[in-house]
Amino acid sequence: MPYVNIKITDEGVTTEQKRKLVQGTTQLLVDVLGKSPATTFVVIDEVSTDNWGLGYHLVSELRQAAAQ
């Protein structure tokens, strides 16, 4: 029973994009490991850029600096 957790920032990911992530991840586990799609769980967590850090900075700060 595979469980895959995908974490992404909450920056406008559409339902269709999420559907493709779930389908593609499930298919990868089927193709590589022979796992059953019926027992494969894929969870997508959307994280605020204020709650995601890179190096010494919040991603929201990095995005702001890049936009200037």
C-alpha cells in the first residue's frame, strides 16, 4: 500500500494539474514497482509560501525580491 506525499507551494496550482500529479505518480508506482492503483495513496499538501523556507529566507520573501 504505497503512500506518496507531494508538497507544493500554494501558488495557483489547478485541480487539473493536481489530477495529473496523482495520475502520473500512481502510474509511476505501477510501472516501476508493479503496485496496484487501487491501493496507492497520493496526498498533495499545499503550503503557504510564508511557511516554506529556503536557506535563510521565506519563499514569500524570495518571490517578492525576485519581482522587484
